[in-house]
Amino acid sequence: MPGQTRAAGDKGGVRRKLPPLCLIACLAGWALAPSAGAAGIQDQRVVVPAKRAAKAIRSATGGQLIAPPASCPGQDSLEAPAEAQVQAMRCMVDFARRQAGLDGLTDSEALDISAEEKAGDVFGCDDFSHFACGREFSYWIRETGYMSAPCWHVGENLAWGTGEYGAVRSIFQAWMRSPDHRKNILGDYRELGMSVQVGTLDGQTGTRVWTQHFGTQCGEAPVADVAG
């Protein structure tokens, strides 16, 4: 039957539906929520131009950025421990960034924790949304203290899948086919936290929810204009 995609509004946008993305078998499928991002200097949110990352995004195509199995083993494994699946996804992210001429991302314990908590909200409130449980997308990132730095830039990618559509390669390919999600993966970030959790979502058992939290604290971010 036709696959249904459930989407949440971007940060500062409106809630909307995406068109069907693929044909899927009964009880198998995946969905994406549009990416979300924010930046700030002290208590002010800002728009941060990322010229280097933007150039990489324009010059790279999704297919060229997908790591072959030999480069990132375990892409299709559904039986591997969650930690191994997350490591395979990290490998996919770093492969794509390096192919695009960017540095890999450092693991962040704070962002790992926030990603875990966000996935818990998605399952706990049965709400596949950047605003699950009525919280701002960056709520858990802020709660870990990550956004207490003098300046910061954060983003989030979400996806869910059942059966083979919840595997690392399938989810990563879906993200890379989406311009907004690809923009986060190839974005002007230095750190990454991730989570994959399995549970029941919208009545579908065995659903894998993938969460990526991207971040940068201070450093060499370009001067930005304050957004209203």
C-alpha cells in the first residue's frame, strides 16, 4: 500500500503534511520530520550563514555521499545492538561529510543524552514531531546545558522506520534525499549526538526512531545578524 509520511513543522514554521515518499509493504515503512535548526549568541537567536557548508551542499549529490557497505559495515543490520547501529550511522555521516570536503563530527555526550531524551518524548507522547510532548525542538539540548555556552548553533533530524526501512542505510538514504536533512548532515556543525530506540509509535510495534542532534559552541562561527 502507499507509504504515508508524517511530518512536523520546521522551527518557526507551520505544521504540514508531506506527500507519500514510497510504496511499502504492510507493517513496514519510514517517515521523516523536516529538519530543525537554531543558533544563538548568549540569549539571542541568530541567523548564521554557513558559506563553506552551503557550497558543499550545492556541489554534492546524495548518491555520491552514501558510503558503500565496505566503508561503513552494519548498514543493513537490524539485529545489531543499538550502539553498533549508531556507530554505523556516525560512519555514514562522516563519510558523506568527507566526500563533500568537510570535517567529520565529534561525538558529544550532551547531544547523545538530548537525542535519547527526544526519542523518549516521541514514544512517550506518541508524537512523531520536533515538538513532541509540546516541547520546543531544542528543549533537551538546552536541558543538558549545551546551549549555555556564550554562542551556539544546533539542529535536529528525526526519522522513523519499521522492518528494513528502519535500518541505518535506509534511514540515511531518506535523509540524504531530503534537502533540509542533507543540509543538517552537511551543515556548519562540529559535534553530533545520536539515538536509535525501538518501540510502538502510532500503533506500529517494532518502530525504530532515529534522532540526530547537531551542535557547535562558539569557536569560529561567522558574525551573524540577529533575527527577529
